Amino acid sequence: MTQELKSATGSAPRRSDAGVAERVRAIVDDVRTRGDDAVRDHADRFDGRAPETLTPERVEELVGSLPAQVVDDIRFVQEQVRTFARVQRDSLHDVEVETLPGVVLGHRHVPVGSAGAYVPGGRYPLTASAHMTIVTAKAAGVPHVVACTPPIRGEVPAATVAAMHLAGADEIHVLGGVQAVAAMALGTASVTAVDMLAGPGNAYVAEAKRQLFGEVGIDLFAGPTEILVVADDTADPLTVAVDLLSQAEHGPDSPAVLVTTSAALGRAVLELVERLLPGLPTNDLAGPAWRDHGRVVVCDDAEQMWRVADDLAAEHVQVFTAQPREALDRMRNYGALFLGEDTCVSYGDKVIGTNHVLPTLGAARYTGGLWVGKYLKTCTYQEVRDPAASAELGRVCGRASRVELFEGHARSGDLRAWRHGGDRFGWLDAVLPAGSPAAGS
């Protein structure tokens, strides 16, 4: 059995809300009908200013307004993301194989033609989201990337624009919320329509992506940021407490969970969290998140600890055990693993180079996060080069299709069997001119 030293008291985050869905649908439909006019109206209402499409000159001005250290740090982080993304891209190979004599099958990894990157803002410039969406798209070979970010307190966020520009965005708009997502997905006179949307956002942005999925592709369905720390009695309580709060500050609905085999560790972490929270500048977000969604679960043994951790299927999983790499074999369901106390989710969020757009709300059971492969379509092709092989495939196709009562399919096979193998079919004799010889005879 497990023991909960602290349980979540708030309602579990949900994938969708009926009220949010209705409001999002109205904005999407308005953008679909009125285009830029609707985008401007909603931007005035929600962004507090008119949309702005940034010219190259305006971008250079904004980048030039930043301290050199900020720009250098953006370049450094993007190079980490780019390096890992290129390694991932290089691991994906086109294939071609001859499965039968004269029968060739293959696939190619084809980048989507265009992608939209939504980089959230609101209270703070979230430059890291530009790295994850735009750098990764470009590493995948996407020719055209449209990037949108909202103003912050009515101003253009220069650091975010710099991150978008240095990442390789081809089109940058100061535009936020549902109106930005809809504009990229549907296209307007001033915003190029894209084939795929990527990037995190609030509940309204996530719902807009959900509603537009199908018309365009999306990276994944996102929810509140999650952190799970898996720890044994070798873990440092202060490190656990600090790292739990590092993710709780994302928002008041962000779950922060410790699963451990050590009740002493759990109690120490609870005490430290309460001491840390009052001095944390983001306590207004982290405090409610910990109060309502924080958990400390004590397990009887390591076997139970790994099972509980895997069942949670958390977005971020930090492993603070004596042998942290054991998680690679013991866990299946996670967005990303962070192994050992010298590694933390904040590195993944900001600097280390892996992608931090990751599955939440249990989606790690069936998907990983954003990576170059999300921007690629694996497209198959086939070619029958040997007429004899086509004849034999035609015979099997005819028989298999008639089992399923698909006569039209069967006749496509029959035609090749007649043309290249001399087979005769009543339906074909009825439509051929009288006295026609069998093909190939």
C-alpha cells in the first residue's frame, strides 16, 4: 500500500471545458468568416493593441535593443536545441526494399510545407518556446515558419522576437491567443496559412488547437505543466523541494508530485516547501499549485515506487535515486526523464537542448513530445518493375478482393493478370472486341 503524506485537494485538470470551447469556437468562426477584420477586433479586445506584422527592419531594431548577453544566451540555447534536433533528424532514414523480385517498396520522410509556432507570453517573455518550435521545425526542413506571440503589457516583447528571428522564423506577428492560432491555421490576408501548429499556451490556445486539428496538424494536446520527482533515501530534500516549486510556478493548476520510498524524505520535503514558498517571488502561482495539486506519496518498496510513477505518466520526471539510469528500464510512460540530482526540469525548459513541448494529463501513455519527427510525414511509395510479378500480385489481389466483395478492386488485379500473365476473365471478355487475343500471348 502507499501512504500519502500530502494529497491533492483541488479538482484534477481537464482536457477541455464547455465554456472555454464555446468561446473559442465563436472566435475561430469569426476569423474564418471575416479574416483580418476579426483578428484585429479580437486582438484589440484580448491583446490590448492592434496586431503587428514585423518587418525585417523592425526585427533588427528590437534585437538591437537587447543587451548583448541576452542575445548571446539565446544563440547558445538555440545551438543546443539545434544540435540535438539535427542528430534526431539524421537518425531517420529513407528506406527502399525489394520484397519480391521486381516489387519495390519504400518510404521517405517529407517535411510539412509550412508550420505555425505559437510562443505564449502574457506576463513574461517565454523565449524558450521559440527555440523548441521554430528551431526544431527548421532542423526538420520546414520551408516556411510563421511565428506569433502576444504583446506583454501592451509592448512588443523584444527578447521573444529575437528568439523567433534567430531561430529562423520567416514571418513574425505580434498577435496572441485564439485569434493568432486561428489566423495561422486558416490564413488571412496578412497571416500565411500553415499546415501544422505547434507550441504551448493557455486553456484557450489549447482548445483552439483542438478544434482546428484535422484542418491542420498539431504537435499535441497540452495541459498544465507537471513535475514528478521519483526519489529514494539518497535524495537531498532541499533539491527535491526547490525543483518541485520550480515547476509549480508555471500556474496554479500545475501538479507537483513526489513519489518516494522514504517517509523521512517526504516529511522533510513538506517542511522545506512551506519554508521556501513565502520567499518565492512567484508564490502567487506556485502556492496555489502546491496547495491544490501537490502530492507526496510514500511507497513500500522500489518496485511499488516505479509502478506508481509509471502509472502517473507525468510530463517531467526527475529521478533522484541511487541508480537513476534504472528509470530507463523501469519506466515506460513519461514525457521526459531527468536523471540524477545534477539534472533538473528547468534545464530542459531553458538550456539543455531537448524539446520541452511535452505530453501532459496522462498523454505520455501514448505519445512523446515535440521533436523533428512531428514535422515530418513518413510517406510510402511502391513500384512493380517486373511484369510477371504484377501478374502474380494481380491474381492474389483478385481473390482477396472478392472475399471482401470488392469487385472493382478485383478487376484492377485481373487486368494486370490478363495483361502480363494471359489469364482470362469473363467480365473482361465481355468488354473486349470479339477475337481479342489474351495480352502477352
